[in-house]
Amino acid sequence: MGVIDENLYPDIASMGGLISAMETVARREGLNLGDVYSQYASGPGLFITAEVDSNRGRISVSLGEGNRTFFLGIHQPGFTWADGATDDFHVLVEAVAAWRAGMAVDEFVGKFSFVTLGRLARSLEGGDPIAAQWDFLRKSEVFVAERELIDSVYADDRFRRLFPALSHGTLRLSTDRLGAQGAREIHISPVGGYYRVEDTASSIAKVAASLKEALAAAAESLTGN
């Protein structure tokens, strides 16, 4: 979308773009959006996207093509709080203000039905996303083939404080509570009849003949031995 489609968004166009429109509606309705800005310094993107920072991630708004749609996404590195889409601009602005004000996630999706919560949003609000992620991996039918690896690592208390994720058969244990990209990770990968253990803080990979040895090697990496 190069410019605002005035047939779909006559109100947005008349107010000078998405940022100006959000600020205008918020002012009229007594809502506090804080600083509304765009990731674009110039060009069409400056008029069709908007960002708002909050204590629970960055709120992103953009205009859809083909039909009147306002897309809403609430994210922080490696994690989605919520996303959705609506054709009601006033409801969209109200939702942004409510999230920024700290409305609880269940109340938020109850009031703004166009929004879907991220899988771990409730757990993060409750303070324990790591436990929720372990529970998901241990119970999901998607990971049946990796169940022995998941359960064996989970049974070892040394690893339960790490955020787990599975990718192509490799169990990644992140030191970040949400598994954010760039954080230190321990990787345990079944390879044929053995296991490969890697620490992203080191360039040296360890090879273990059994899962028990792999867990010992992973624990050594965590303790720096």
C-alpha cells in the first residue's frame, strides 16, 4: 500500500494519516495514548503505520489493503501479547488506550472481541511463562516424537528455570524468561545414536553417547565447568 486509500479510509486521510487520526480521536474521547509514532521517518509508511509503547510491549497499528481493516499487534522481543483486526477505528483507538493503561488480559479480550491473546499472555501476566511453556511442550501432540527428550530434561531440576523451545528436533533452553532471540541458550540435539550439546556462549560442541550424558554435559555448560 503506497498511500492511504481514501475510498477505504476517508476519515484517516482527512486527519492527515494514521498517527494524526489516532491522536485526534483519543483527544476527542479523553483517552491517553502517550507518544504515537511510526517506525518510518518518511515515505508512505509514515502515514499508514503507528506505534505506541507500553509497559507490556510495543503496540503496532497498520492499515489493511483491499478492505477497511485496522491491524493491531502487541509484541515484545520473542513474544506476542495479542493481535487482531477490526474495521472500527474508534474501537481500535480505545483498545490501544486500554492496553497502555494496564487493563488485565482477560478483561481486555472480553471487552475487545476482535483481539486474540498470545498463547503465553496469561502466564506472563501471572508471572510464570516458563512453567507454562514446559507444560505446553510436555502435553502437546505436536511433540510426541520428542517426548522422551522433553520429559527427561524437565525431570532434572537444573533445567526447569530455563525457557524451553523445540526446533527441528533440537531442544533449546534459553536463559531469557521468554526465550528472546539473542539470549544465551543450551541446545540438546539427538543425532543418530548420540546427542550433541551446544552452548551459544561457547564455540565448542559436546558429543554424548546417551541422554544421561547429554544432560550432564548441558549442566556443566550452565555451571561453567
